Amino acid sequence: MRIGVISDTHLSERAVKLPDALVKGLGGVDLILHAGDWVSPEIIALVEKIAPCEGIAGNNDGPEIIQLFGRKKLLELAGFRIGLIHGDGYRKTTEERAREAFHAERPDVVIFGHSHSPYMQRTDGMLMFNPGSPTDKRRQPQYSYGIIELQEKIKAWHVYYDSKA
């Protein structure tokens, strides 16, 4: 199973498309996971044009997105357990908050966002993965998203690009 991973799109209802590099790069994925901060519910339809999607709400999402997705999920995909959370909050780092949110469940992968910073590290037996942002790179040199392949083992990597057009 090949999964596209995005977070922190921060796009308004006026957005008419996602970046070309993102759409092309996610072509052929089986599923897209969005780790929150969609900002506008209209963005869901843009993502679903690429592939089916599952997500959670972030701290910049309104009641409609919160009601649709919730704030935390534990998914079973291709025999692996995937935790999905935005990672916002106070005290500690975004990664620490995301990891601690799934302390009891101990999933194979925890996908989180919030910081807009690509991150991948194995901690306490879990792969901690932040795709960065495909549309709001903030202090990062490039926009980014992630790919996770679930086969006998978990393979994950980031994809970077320069233009959000």
C-alpha cells in the first residue's frame, strides 16, 4: 500500500487547485493522510480528486472539519497501525506531544503536522513522521510532503519541491 502524507495546507475556500508538483507526486497513491490544518473544508475535495483521503483536524480548522474527522485517529492499514494527530498544544515539542498522544496505543507510525517542518525519526519503536507542508513552508527551504509504503516493512520518505504553483 502506497500512502501520500500531507499536513498544514492552510488553504482558503478560494483555492482552486493544489500545487502541480504535489498532484503529480501523489498520483497513483492508494490513500492520502492529512494531519490537519486544512483550514477550509473545500480543500478536502481537492485532495480527494487525487485519491481517497483520511484526516484529522488541526488547531486552525473549524467545527465542520473537526466534526468530519476528529482530532486524533488510530488506523489499521495493510496490517500496520498508524496514529494520526496534528500535534498542536503547549509545552514540549510538537514531536513529543504527538508521541505522547499515542503512548498507550503504541502504533507502528505516528503521523503529525503543526510545525511545518519535515521530520522522520524512529523513537520508542515508533516511526515519527511529519510531512512538512506542501503549501506553507514557513522557515523551510522547500515545500514538502511524504510517501509511506506499507509492505513487509514500512518505508517512508519526504519529497521536496520549490514552487507551489
